[in-house]
Amino acid sequence: MALTEEEESAIRGIIEIYKGKSGGLSDDVATSAYGLFPEFNSGGHTYADGERVSHRGVLYTCIQPHTSQPDWAPDVAHSLWAKTIEYGGSESGNDEVPEWVQPESTNPYPKGARVKKDGKVWESLVDNNVWVPGAIGTEGVWKDVTNA
């Protein structure tokens, strides 16, 4: 069911209010509602650190304050934008466990994030986790919780 413009506007208002409390919506909750975030504006819009935008169906978070320009779109200006990655776990409020995606230094998995990789469910034991679940040497950063 599609939202009306009024409903969308009301929800955006709630998001703006919530942004000021405890850092706003978690990345994982935000990824499931990326359509509620404004589209990237390349025409000289001033973006603040932590501000989120939708671009080509993907949610991005501003990681460096700047004034936009056409060649600084989120999918190409990696020093300005981080793709927001979906994850499951108690902190996210997401009961579904999505497939693992290789993060970059700008969008690592937080402690408690749950992802699927190679038929198993893994939980991150540390913040800022960019390691591959199940890889040799990652026993201290990922825990197999498939049967937990």
C-alpha cells in the first residue's frame, strides 16, 4: 500500500523529531524505510554529518559535512557518503537476518549485528566489524549463532 503525500510528510516529521534523540533511527531500521528519506539533491544543498538520503533506491549517510554538487553523488563520492547496510539482531529491531555484505571502513557492522553467510547465522562480537564471518582468524569478531 502506497502512502499519501500527507502520510509521508507526517512520517518524515516524526523522523526529524526522532533524529534529535539518541542519534535518531538505527541504520538497520532506516534501511527498511529508505523511501522516507529525501532524494539526494545535487544542487548546492548543505548536508550535515549523519544526514541520510536516498539515491537510486539505496540509503546513504553523510559522513562529512559538505555542500553538494552533481559529481558528489553518494554512489561515487565515498569520502562524503557511506552506504547504509542492513543487519539483524536485538539492537536493530529486525527479526529477519539479511545476507552479509562486505562493508567498508565507513559502514562497518556494530556489535550484536546478525547476518547470514554460507548458510550460517553470525553475530558480530565487536563494533566496527568489517571482517568476513567464518574466515580464518575471525573467531574473536564473529560468533556462529546458527542454532542459538
